[in-house]
Amino acid sequence: MTTAEVIDLIKDAGYGMLATIEDGKPRNRPMMPHLDDDGNMLLAVLGHSRTIAQIKANPHVEFCFVDRKMNFARISGKASISDDPEKKEKVWNYVPMLRQYFTALDDPNFVLLEINTESVEAMTPRQQKPDVLSLKS
């Protein structure tokens, strides 16, 4: 798969599974990230979310996206909390579902996570092994 195909997969899937580590065990949850122009993933979490504590303890995360044809992309990176108001607004505008969880951009429960993507493994069912690529320009 090419980088452009992976970007299309992320956008078409709409959501993926974010994996963190807690007590040495993987923890997955569905999330709706926004892929920014720098190849990083932005996502909103609740301020009291266990995800925040897990990332503070171990910032290494992985996102997995799968489409109906069983094409998949696994994106690894390091997550951190971001206070950037422009990035927060991007997520707010691109992920309308957030309005179910937060009252406004300045909702104190709205915490922005930024995943600095490091590597991508992507594969179609026709491949024997995944392609390794980057979302960075």
C-alpha cells in the first residue's frame, strides 16, 4: 500500500482502535482521530479518561484501522497531551461526534491528545507481508 492509500483508509474508516498499555497489558478502545497535515493524529478524550493515565505512564501507542475489504494499517507513535488551541479546533471541526461528549471547545473535560506517528505497517489481503511506510512528508 502507498502512503496515499493509507491516508484514504484512515479517512474512509472514520474510526480505529487505539491501543495503550496498562499494567503490562494492552488496552484498546475505538476512537475517531483526525489526521493532520503533518502526518500526526489528533484525538479528543475525556479529562477523567483512563487513557490519559495510561499515556502518562507509557506514551507508546498504536492505532489500527481496517476497512470492509480487510485492508489494514497499524500506526505506531508516541502520544502526548496538547494545549494547542488551533489543533483542538481542528479536531472539533472535523469530528462532529465530539459534540455528544463535550459542550464546547473550552469544555474543561475536552483533552486533546496528539500522536506523533513514527511508523506504519499497511497491508491488503493480496499481500504476503505488510508495507512499512511513514505518514510524514
